[in-house]
Amino acid sequence: MNTKLSFKQIIIAGVIAAGVAAVTNAILFFIFHSAGVLTDDIMVQPNQPLNIVAIIMASIIPSLIGACIFFLFEKFGKNGLKIFSMVAIILLVLSFGNPFFGIPNVTIAYCIVLDIMHIVVALSLLYFIRRAKK
């Protein structure tokens, strides 16, 4: 695991992670929306309920940005994967509070589902980057 990945390898891992996270979170969205946990009466964006486009974009964009950040850690650091993994986990834990404090009139169940979606994105990216390293 001492070999450094090229930008192309990292971007491919990021794109795969983004796709897996987007599909997984879309499935979770439809399941929890049909179960009534994710409701249209809670406005995530100004005057807009959470929708599938927002879920897909919120899965793809952070994955690609994370892959680019990993590239920087990989290129300029000795233990890029280790440092990136620690930073990713810290940011993941910090993101858990966002639904609770950033969305007005939100329910606990709604927040938990959004936090699960955060976990999907982070674990997907870490998994596919680690897989590319092997």
C-alpha cells in the first residue's frame, strides 16, 4: 500500500464512489419518503422540500471534491490515505449535527435518515479509494 495513486486512478475511484453513493442514497430516499419519514412539509432549501435531484447532487459533488482533496494528500504527503481517512471521519462526525441545527422544524427521524446518507457518501468514498490503493 505504499504506491501512490495517479490523478486518473483517484478520479475513477471518486466517480465510482459517487455513483454508488448516489444510487444508494436515491434508494434510501425513495424508501424513507414512501414510509413517511422524509416528508414534503419540511423545507430543506428555502421553500423547497428535499427531492431526488438534491439527494443525487449531494452524493456526487462531495465524493468528487473528496477525491480531489485525497489527491492533494496523496501527492504532497507520506501517509495520504491515513490522513485523508482521519479528516474524512472527523468531517463526517461534524456533519451529523447539520440536519439537527440547519433545518427548521425537522424531526429526529428525518435527521437520522440524512445522517445515514452522509455515512453512505463517506464510506463509499473511503472504500473505493482504499480499494484503488490495493
